[in-house]
Amino acid sequence: MKKSVYLRLAVDGIRKNRRLYLPYMLTGAVMMMMFYILAFLATSPMLSHMRGGVTLSTILPMGTSVIAIFSLLFLFYSQSFLIRQRNKEFGLYHVLGMDKWNICRILFWENLLVAVCSIASGIALGVAFSKIAEVCLLTILQEEINYNLRVGMGALIETVRIFGLIYLLLFVYAQVRVYCSNALALLLSSQTGERPPKGNWFFALVGAVVLGFAYYLAVTIQHPLQAFLTFFVAVIMVIIATYLLFITGSVVFCRMLQKNKNYYYKPNHFISVSSMVYRMKRNGAGLASICILSTMVLVTLSSTASLYLGMEDSINDMCPYDINVEITLYEPEVFQAETFAAYRRIVADTGVQQVAQREYPMGEILGVNSDDGIFFDMEVLHDFSPNSYGKLVNVRLLPLADYNRIMKAEETLEAGECLLYSMEKPYTNHTFAIGHSQTLQVQKVLSEFFAEGRSTVELEPAIYLVVKDLDTVRDVVVAANEEAGNSVGKLIWKYGFDTDLPEKEQTDFSRKLGDSVRTFFYDADNQLITGYSYGVDSKAANREDFLNVYGSLLFVGVMLSSVFVFAAVLIIYYKQISEGYEDQSRFEIMQKVGMTRKDIRKSINSQILTVFFLPLVFAGLHLAFAFPLVFKILQLLKLRDVTLLAMVTFCCFLVFGVFYAVVYKLTAGAYYRIVSGLQKS
């Protein structure tokens, strides 16, 4: 046969099966578009000229890697579906005299045409929308926008290389699958139904137990670092459990519906339930895939949007003032008012007008948490595993005079007494032990405390103790260090103030102040004086860092969510089309015995309500139980507003639910047209 014959047969095959090939090609093009856009932005010259360019150059390539891996897996899934739908056609070619080599040559041209069209469309869409994506990213990052158009040749070459390799692997897979097939089996594939699977209670129970354990992990883990490390284990468990429950549990569910005579023996329920049982093994896998993709979209969007929307609150918690100075003193004898006055002069010598200021000294002790205070276990303190982090607590001590001044309070204390504030769980004991040698009487448990800053970003929870005076703070820290035989405690001077400088000038001023502080603590040989460490921070600089990280995460999250949504829509579409062709002959028989198109539509609606909305329900269930785990992970990224996360998560689920319903409505219409005979294959 001539090459032109194979090419003509390939074109004809794609044209006749355009309802299957066009969505497949469109999805591949969209994935390539997303890949090109992220690669285009990751290699953009603008990164070297904008704040946070290093952060963007790290996050954006991660997004391209995720899209490449997901595209490989999903396009393999889609092509398996296409080949399965074409089995009868390939079998007919075989009967008409073509051998497997001839069919493989047809597939070669089909795959080549699909790859060329998809890659060309993906690149064209990527180039067309890359500038829009760049403008959106710059808007999110609050950067100046330029409207110069360009094509990223590096990104273009990388996109063609990656997706060319993917389509090559798809071609090899298709060739192997056809070459290893049996001609008669291919021809009769449409008439050979899948044997109705039995309801496997054991695997359904295993799925329920695994899912329950994953939910248990999500709601019981307390420490953010443990939550981060457990998240991936929980995700794998949820994926496995979801597939088990949808594949085996859905069969059990349908069998239970069949045993309910009042429900099952109705025209609309009888056909939908019986057809679902007949192919439930494959049906369940598709539903599970939709559920997992929906959950990925919801978690990705809600978490990245919450980080971005809650950014300002996180910045204010971490940096209460425009400029924040922190000096750590490791030598107790310099922890005194005269030393603090010298530090204040460093700030005053800058000549910047201080609109508002806050100054206070404090002691800090790291210990192992217990019900009546803290103790010092060197094995735990030196173990940097997540389990140890969950046992640690930072105890911070402040003089009473500074607490009263900042909080505008009039508390009084005697020697050996303290006021206590706990960030985590309530404290109910009347004493607080610091090691085995010191015990303070808790005169009062405080209900509020001023924003101290660092406590919002550290892995250990904090307990604040207000003690009688500065000497008490120093003595408690010194005694703790002596008992522990190690440096578990330190003394700190903190100073924060607001200015009337613009943000850009605040950042420059904080650098200059840092240089001044550095000069104070370095000797003539430019060596840091022993016993000191310091840090100068500005809210403006932190806002830049937060904006770059959270803005980049939001942008990549939206891009990845778009890819996941397209994949879920394609699975839904293919599911409806394939099941429509499978059910067409059954509905034709039912119409011949008196079933009307109205009855057909009722049956379709019953099927959708019975099964097709289960993925959305389970996605909502997964999201609800994952919420505590996600929030603890986001705490590592400095998000502390649980109400904001809850509202954003609910809105994302609501919007996605509406979108999901619209997609199913449209695809159900295609299913109805096929089975009712309005459209023939």
C-alpha cells in the first residue's frame, strides 16, 4: 500500500472519531500551553530586574515539572481510552486483509498528525497567552508592567522537546498494544461486555479503614512540621482508599440498590443501576480519578489563595513595626539598662523620625513541655526530628514594668510570682517549673498578649511569663543554663518603631541601620565581638519577600488547577461518550418495547444523581478532613488566620461545585443524544 493510502486512512480515522480526538488534542494543547507559559516566565529576563526574581526562578520550574509529569500520565490514560474505542475498527481492518504492520503504519500517521496539531496548537496558544499571563503575574506581584511582546525561544524548544518525547512514548505504547492484540478479539470487543463484578466487601472494608486512618492522621496531628511530613503519606492513603471505595465499594453500593425492590424496579432506576453494575470496575476507576483531581484543585486553590489574601496579616504579626531591631546577649552581665541606652542611641543617631516605638528586654528558654512547666532533656533538645519539635516549647520572660507600659496595665507582682500567657493550650496549674531548680507562682493567667513577632513563625509554641523585674529575668535564664549545662537560654533586647518614610526608603533605611548596628558589634579587626548577635528587619522588606513567594505560589496554583480541571473535564466527557455508545443498543431495545425519550432522560438523571455526583461529595469530604492538616502546614508559611482559610475553602468548593454541575449537565446532554438515537456513532 502506498504511503498516501495510510495517510488518507489516518485522516479519515481522526475525522470519523473527531468526538474523541478533538477533546484529546485540545487537552494536550492546553497542557502544552501551560507548560510553555511557566517555562517562558521562568526564563524571562524580567526576573533579573525585579524583586524576588530568585524566588520566581525557583518556584516556576517546579510548576513546569509537575505539568510535564501529569501530562505524561494523563495523556497515556486518554490514549488508552481512544485505542479501546477504536478496537472494532482495527479488527475490521485486519479482517479486510491488513496485517498488524499495516495497522501500525496507520497509527503512526494518526499519532504524528495528532502530535503535530497538538504541539502546534499548544505553542500557538502559549505564545498568544504568555503576555497575558506575564501581565497577570506582574499584577499579582504589584510590579510595573511593560507591554513588549516576545517569544521565549528557550521555552519553545523545551516545550517541543518534552512533549515530543511524550508523544513518541504514546506512539510506542499504541504500537505495542495493537501488535500484541488478537484480530477476532478486536472485532468483537464492542459485543463482549465486561463481566459484572461481584461486590467485594473485603476490599471495600479495607478502603474504608485506610480512609478512616488517613482522616485520623489529618485531624490529630498537632505540630506543623509533623503535619508537613505526614501530608504526603496521608495523600497516598487517601488516593488508594478512594480507588478501593469507588471500584469495589461502588459495586457493593449498587448491589444494595438492586436489593431494594421499591427503588430498583422503576424504569429510570432499573436501567441506570443495572448498567452501572455491569461496568462498575472501570466506572469506579474513572469516578475515583475525577474525585482525586477535584480534591487537588480545591486544596491547591484554597491554600494558595489563602496565603495571598492573608499576607498582610501575616506580615503585621511577624513585624509589628516598620523597623524591628533584635539584639541577643549571651553574656548576662551586659543585660542592663545602661546597655540598652547605648543601643537606643544607635537608632537615634540615624536621625529618622520615630512615629511610634516599642522597647522591651526579654529572656528566652527552650525546654521540653510538661503539665507543670518545662524540663531540660538534652537528648530531646538535640534531636531535630519532628517528634522532638512537638515536645518543645519556648518560654519568654518579660519584666513587669515593660509589660504594664506596653499593655497599659497596672499589674503587681512579688518576688517568685509571675503572670502567664500560653499561645497554645490553656494553662491551669498554680505554679510553673523551669527545670528542677526553679518554680514560679502563677498569680494570674493572662487572656491576651501583645504581638511579639517571632512567635508567629517559629516551630515551637510560646509561653510568656511576666516576672517582677529585669534582674529576675536575668537570674532565671542564668539558672536554667547552669542546670542544663548548655545554652538553653538567652537574653534579648527588642526595639521596634514606625516611621513616616515611604516603603522603598524604609527598606533602604533598614539596611543602613543594620550597617550601623554591625559597626557597633565588630572590633577593629572586623571580627564579631563574642557574646552578641543582632538582626535588623523592616516590614517593607518582608512585604516584598511575602509578595514574591505567595504571589508566585498563587500564580502556579492557578495554572496547575487549570490543568487538573481540564483533565477532570476530559475524563467526565470520555466517560459519558463511551458509556453512551455502550448503552445505545440497550436503550434502542427498551424504546422498541415502549420506553419513551422522557423515560430515557429520567434514567439518565437518576444515573447522574446516583453516582456521578459522588466524586464531588467525596472531594468535599476529603477537603473537610484535610482542612486541619492543611492549616497546620500553612502555619509553616506564616498563615495563622483559620477563619480566612475556612472562608476561602468554602468559596472554592462552592464555585467548583457550580462548575462541576454545569460540566455534567453538558456532557449528560451528549450522552442523551447518543443513547436516544438522535446521534449515531
